Amino acid sequence: MTVEILVPSFGESVKEGVIVRWFKKSGEYVRSDEDLLEIETDKATNAIPAPASGRLQITVPEGRKVLIGAVVGQIDESAPAPATLASPLPSAPTSVPSPPLPSPLAVPEGAPPAPAPTGKSIASATTSMSDGAGSPPLSPAARVLVAERQLDPRTITPSGRGGVVVKEDVLAHLAPATTPAAPPPTSVPHTVRQKMSPIRQRIAERLMASQQHTATLTTFNEADMSAVMELRQRFKERFQQKHGVNLGFMPFFVRACVEALKAFPVVNARIDGDEIVYQNFYNISVAVASDKGLFVPVLKNCDQLSFAEIEKGIADLAARARDGKIKPDDLADGTFTITNGGVFGSLMSTPILNPPQSAILGMHAINKRPVVVNDQIVIRPMMYLALSYDHRLIDGREAVQFLVRVKEFIENPGLALLDL
């Protein structure tokens, strides 16, 4: 019996995707539920498991666009399993960073696809890493690079949290051996063309739509971070011991924004046609940078979460975004966005709205600056805050008062604890 391999649904708004890679080649035997191929949509990258066990026949190669429900291959269940597959193969990693995709227009119809690492090679490398004495743990992206280059992970210096080898560690390990000699000046290309990934195309479309269909205005303020920094310094060890996660700045800003949104509900609202939709829930979108571009996953019901739950939730969303495991539901139903350019050193910026949301808060770098306190010039750790908002819905008075409220909670973090 032949079983068709179909492109599954990834949510109502997703209509198509691109086959990034096949983990197996045509003619190879596959097992039911092992990761078979990877499809990138405009929202996330998804690993598709094999619907049955048998011999694989690929009908749509890597790099091609496919519609939801399309048949991309078949599995012949009547084919006998090879004797070497006595035990199940480990699944191929689901978070492999995608290589540059070839343009479908540049590949003649019927041309064979470019070779990709097979599930067999990845599985064998994974087995050797897990069996080797003293082997450090590997991130999914690092595991694939190690398998492709047939490296010994024990020779790679880890830099990830908990001694994990990440992709950058593997690339740094390879750099001395793989960096070619500089070619003659006449052979250096002046331009390189690379097709935009579906995710990058979607990001570009949303940013342009935001600029074209909203009346965006930005207001600024600054916050003295002394109280938050002193509180973190006093309790960070106890917080880590009790909750198993570091106490960062983001929970303070999430809590401050929730309280400010309660005070000014229009900032949490959105425009739908000629109606204003007031949203009595507080789903905070948090901008996360990844190898594939900017993701804005959503932390749901933040008004019901503790500081530890906020910190853990953001850490989980950020890790899944970087590992390519974000699902469409993780990006849906946000009501307000926070973006932190300060982690990259940004001193000040004007964030772009994340439609259909009506406002976004930009955090920035903390720098010591002279400020006046009680008529005295003192040095304080200061952060510039930027609130971009849709002026069609939010008036300047409300935007300024909202930002002042956020500043007030950051400079007096006890207000949120005392419900003041």
C-alpha cells in the first residue's frame, strides 16, 4: 500500500510554505513518526513526521513552494525494512537553521535537488556523540553541523549555558581549517543574490503595511533604573535558587506595562474597520531576534503571571524562536509589544507598530548619566523609553500618561506589589 505525504495545515492564515530540506533521500527506508522533511512558512519552521513506515519516494524537491494539502511524496508500506534498521533511528533535529534556498526559477524543471544530509548520517553522528565519554551536550543546530562535518564534539569549546555547544561554537571551531586563502582581486564578486525566505518576506510585508496603514507617532521618556537594579542585586540569588531562572529586567517592564494598560485601556485596544475593539486581557508580545529574522511570540495572560512565570515564559518563547520551534499559535493574539534594543547597545530608537496592535514600547541600553535629584546633580543608571502608537486611536495625552505610568512603576517597583 502507498501512503501519500501531505503538507499539513499550520493555521488558518497559512496557505503555503517552502520545503527547506528532506531528512531522507528517495529510495531510503523511513520509519513512522520520524522527522521526514522541514517546511518553512511565513510564520515558523516546522518538521513533518513520516505518516507510515516504508520506502520513500520524493516528488517535490527542496526549495519548492507547496500549498497546504499538497502531495510532496509517497511511502511504499510493502517495502521490507532493511536488516540494519533493527532499532528505531533517532529523529532528525527539528531546529536546523535553513541554508540559503535556491530560487525555483533558477533550477530547470526536473533537475535533481541538491544533496542534503541524510537521516542516516545525522543519526550515526548523534549516536557517536551520545556514546562518547565526556561529550558535551549539543544544541540542535550544532548537532547537525557536527554530523555534517563528522566532528568530534569533545574537541569543541562550548559557550552555551550549562556547557552546551551551540552553532557558533562549531563555526568558530571550523573557521581556522575552512577559511580559504584570499582569491585574487579580479575573482572577488561584487554582488551576491539570495532569495528571501518566506519568513523574511513576511516580516518585510508586515513592516511596510504597518508604516502605510497606521498613523505612527513616538513619544519618549527616561527611567531611573536604580531601584530595579538594587532589587535584582539583593534577591537574584534567592530568586535563582527558588525558581531555577535568572531574574532579568523584562518581568519588571511586563508588569509595569500591564498596570499602565489597565489604567489606559485604549492603548491595549485595536481598530477593526470603523470600530474600536477594547481587549480586557493582557497578552504581551516580546520581540526576539533569531537566525531567521525577528519573531514576536506572545506571552499570554500576563496579568495572571508571577515574576518567575513571566521570566520562565519569555525564556521558553525566546529559546523556541531561536531553535525554529515557534508555532503559529505562539505568535497570535498579542495586544501590546515590548522590544528591547538595549541588549544590542541601542541608546534610542522609534519602534515600528506590530499590527493590529496599537502601541509598542521600546527599551534601550542602561547608561550612567548625570541627572538632577532633589536639586543635586547625581550619577544614575538611566534608560530611554520610547512608545510608538497609532495616533488614529491613541491621543498624545494618553500616550504620554501611559509612558509616565510605566516610568513610575519602574522607578518604584513596590507599587505593583502593593497594587497602588
